[in-house]
Amino acid sequence: MNDNKKQLRIALRNCGFINPEIIDDYISRDGYMALGKCLTEHTPEETIKEIKDSGLRGRGGGGFPTGLKWEITRKSESDQKYVVCNADEGDPGAFMDRSILEGDPHSVIEAMAICGYCIGADKGLVYIRAEYPLAIERLQIALSQAREYGLLGENIFRSGFNFDIEIRFGAGAFVCGEETALIHSMEGLRGEPTFKPPFPSVSGYLGKPTNVNNVETFANIPAILNKGAAWFSSIGTEKSKGTKVFALAGKINNVGLIEVPMGTTLREVIYEIGGGIRDGKKFKSVQTGGPSGGCLTTDFLDTPIDYDNLIDAGSMMGSGGMIVMDEDDCMVAIAKFYLEFTLEESCGKCSPCRIGNKRLHEILDKITSGRGEFQDIERLQLLSQVIKDTSLCGLGQTSPNPVLSTIANFEDEYLAHVNEGKCPAGQCKALLKYEIIEDLCTGCTLCFRNCPVGAISGERRQPHYIDQSLCIKCGVCYEKCKFNAITLS
Amino acid sequence: MTRIKNLADLHKIKEEVQSKNRLRSSLDYPEHLVQIKVGMATCGIASGAKETMKYLNDELEQQAIDAVVTKTGCLGYCYAEPTIEVTLPGKEPVVFGYVDKAKVVEIIDVYIKRGEQVEGIIPLNFQTIDD
Ligand SMILES: Cc1cc2nc3c(=O)[nH]c(=O)nc-3n(C[C@H](O)[C@H](O)[C@H](O)COP(=O)(O)O)c2cc1C
Ligand code: SF4
Ligand code: SF4
């Protein structure tokens, strides 16, 4: 492979190349060719076999083999079945699915129709968060163009196959990305997960067999059918085929949307594609898998990215959020940030998730505000295990992962907080101390006049003094002093 | 629009669009055009792609340059939005980043009108499925 071209765009093959609002543009790049061939030349079984042979696994997080899911849904007997596209995309910082829908909506529509043909469904539903107005608009335009061409509707390609798609809006709750909660939300019920089995493939929307796939999973389908399972399975690692789209964010130079073959290393992603760490700082950690994932250290930079390696490393693939952290990031505070998110988003059905995460958050808050004690680290680990073991859905089962992985990989930072009252990254405000260096202070009174809480005292032309019990660590004095007389420790 | 009934109908549309694009970018074709794509996904729009597109259209029209400006999705260079791709007839497409009004003027004056190099070209860093 050409060295400066680490990326390979399959799911994003048309994003940035075609006008997403013109169906002919999509067709000019082999759009709807896969659907046409399936309907006129191949049986559903042949098509499912091709998807199975390709090795495609779900890109929504779990990594379940897509062909197998289609086969199970096909075999579930029913008078009515549904194809659902999960476009909830709730991970903080993630925008892979939004970009696909905004840049290439037809690839998802085509794939959903193919899925309908394979499983025996004539109705598709896209569940998308209402906060994605542009994606919704482009999807709507694409749907009406497809209908005008007869690529949706009745008797598509004169094959006798009927299929149409409806859009359903979500209110942007993370838990509604979980497939059972998503289905309940579409049924007009509360967006709460329920126990699996039964899996949606057997009993889903309105109790009918329902095949739920992620946007990016669908976007891969037409390319696989056009170029063949053998081509697709030649890309990637032994158990993870094809590519993965990541939303690269955080302390990295080239923030953006990337698509790399499975097996690419984190180092290649961060340094070659991402252009390295911003402002020449030192890399500390990379977070994958969103609130369900973990923070990896330099030790994992050469790990080839695939589903299994990331799990072995204590994180997970997730849907594709990738947040890079540098030496200035405090890992305890990062764990707390993710927990804050989980707390907001837990549906509240299970006590371990609802109350346990609240307690985890309290302990983390205690540590970051300088009141932590050594035993707190053990408490965090113990409670995390209980939450993992006793929560109903994936949200609760994975919510302690950011805590556990930061303890595993950055225990020294936790220890510095609880034992020495220090935040090595200098992020935890409560542990900071602003002090005036007497020898450098000219007594200009600037800090005294700017301190919002009157924590600074001193006579004109005499060294000033900061009363630590009043100081709120706002840093105003530090910024104001023209003589570098204020230190931060 | 007419209904697409079979694969031949699809192929026909595909070839029409492809040949139109080929002609537009061929120097031998009298009606060749400068083709410009503006990245108009949420990331681009948030960085001002709408203003860039409008300004680009106005400038091209005022200067009577034969060009077609279309919107497209995200090329992935979110850090450098707004991004535009310019294809001069007979040349390979070139992607520019951080395209504000000043950059639009520079791209039109220097790259489009005189065919000279302009700073700010983003090297393509991916392969496509056809490579
Ligand atoms: C809390 C939670 C949130 C989820 N959010 C999403 C999401 O935003 N998008 C998505 O595609 N899958 C999400 N999933 C996974 C879905 O439940 C489901 O596995 C997926 O949509 C199946 O599609 P795939 O096989 O194509 O990946 C989430 C799961 C959990 C537990
Ligand atoms: S684990 Fe949490 S989010 Fe999932 S069902 Fe239970 S309370 Fe709701
Ligand atoms: S601003 Fe600096 S020099 Fe002036 S009084 Fe405060 S510490 Fe001293």
C-alpha cells in the first residue's frame, strides 16, 4: 500500500465526491447496481451468503456478523418483517453516521432495500435523532428521488419486490441507540431496553422479526455486492474484515473523519493520518468506544485495530469515536466526564446503573476535589464490577469501563490524587494552588484589584499574599500579573 | 423522471453522467468548465461553507468564469473546513482547505485564471475502492 495513503474509503466511497441531493450522481458511481443485480439475478439466499462470506460485522458497536443476522431474520417466520437502520449515534464526539447520511444517503437506502429483499420485509424504518436536521433533509430528498425512479415502491426492477422506507425521529437519548430501546421508542413507548432474548431478529418492532443494522454497516453492503465477498474479506485482519470509519477528535492536529482498513495501528492513525499531537505535546492516551470503551496508553500504540484486539486491550471498537488525549489531560477527570454522560443518559430502569453510577461519580468527584482516600480506588473497582454484572443493557454493563481502564492504565495518577493531593496533569482545579513569589512581586496591586473573591491582600509596593481558604482557583491573578510573580502548583 | 425498470436503464444514466463529466473536464470540448465542489456537511457548514459557496458563486459570475459549483459531503478534513475541490479542465482535482473569502479570491485569481500554484492544497490521503 502506498505509504502516505493509509486510508481506504469503502463506507465513505461517495462522501465528498457526489452531490448527495442528486440521485444520478450516485447512480454514476454504480449506485443501485447491487440492488438491481440482487433483484434480477440472485436469490435472497445467494445474497446472504455473499454478505456472510465477506465477513462484514456490525459497525454499531457490537460487531455481530451481519450476514448471520440477516439469515436469522430471514428464517424467523412471520407475515410481516421490518428493516431498521440505527442512526441514533449517541456517543459524544461521534459523527460517522451523520456524515454518511449527509454525504451519501442513497447507499443506506439501497442497502436497506437489499436487506428487505433478503429477509422478506417490505418496510424499512430509519431511526434518526432530530438533532441531525441536515442528514434528515438529505435523506428525505434521497427517498423521494428513489421513489420517483421506482427504486423504492412497488415492483422494483419489475421483480415483484416491494419496499419503502419511513423516517422516525428520536429525541437524542443515548440509550435509544440500544436496539430494544430504539424499537420501543418507535412503538411510542418509553425508550427503555428490555431483556434479550427475544432478539429483534425474532421479535422486534410491533412484535415482528426486525433486522436492525447501523448506518455504516449498511453503507458497506452495496460495495461488497458490487466488488464481491472475496475482495472485501481480503481487507482487514483475520476476524475483522473491511474498514472502520472513525471520528478523530481531541488533542490531535488533523481532527476529522477517517476510514482505515481493520488492522491499522493506533500509531498510524494518530501520527500519520492525524498528524500527531497538537502543539507538540506528548501523547498520553486514546479513548475508543465512547462511554462504553476505555483509555489506552502508549503501550497499545502498535496494536492493530480490530474488534478483538481492542477488547483484549481493555477497550472496544464501539461505533467509531476516537478521542486523543495529551499530557495535560487528567485521566481521573476523563473518567468522571464519561460517568457524567452515563448518569445523564441512564434510563433509570436498573438500580445498579441508576444508583451505582451515581456513587461512582461521587467517588470520582471526591478524588478530583482533593478529598479522596486510598480505599476509594478499591471501592471504585468493586462497585464497577457489580454494575457490570447486574445491569440489564449494554449501557449499564459497559458504563464502568472508562473507570476501570483508567485505573488499570493510569493507577499512578489516581494514587497521586489520593495520596499526595496532587493532580499530575494540573487539571483538577481543587488540587491547584496559586501562590505569589515574594521576590518577584512588585506590589503593583493588579491581582488584588482583579481577584473576584477578594482572596488577595497586601500593601502597595509590598509583596502580596493569596489566602488559600478564599481562593476559588479562577486563575485571574495568574493571567493578570505582568511580573510572572504568581506560580501554579 | 422516468421509472428505472432494469439494469440497462441504470447503466444508461451512469454513462450519461460520466460522459457529461468527462466532456466538461476535457480541454478538447468547447464547452468545458471549471468544476468546483464545496464540502457541505454539518462540519463544513459550521465553519462557513455556505458563505464560501455563495461568495464563490458571486465572484465566478461577476468575473464571467464558466464554472459549475456543486455541494458535496464530508471529505474528512474537518480540521481544515471549509474545503473545496477544484477541477480545471484537463487537470487532476485539487482540494483546498480553510477556504474563506480571501482564499476564494486567491484561488480564482491565481489558480483558476492563471493556472498557478496556490498554498493550502491538502494532499489526498486515502485510496478509493477503484484504486
Ligand atoms: C447504550 C447503547 C447505545 C447504542 N447506541 C447505538 C447507536 O447509536 N448506533 C448504533 O448503530 N448502534 C448502537 N448500539 C448498538 C445497537 O444496540 C445494535 O447492536 C446495533 O444497532 C446493531 O447494528 P450492527 O449490527 O449493524 O452494528 C447501542 C447499544 C447500546 C447498549
Ligand atoms: S442498564 Fe441502565 S440504561 Fe440499561 S436498562 Fe438498566 S438502567 Fe436503563
Ligand atoms: S499582580 Fe503580580 S506583581 Fe502585582 S501585586 Fe499581584 S503578584 Fe505582585
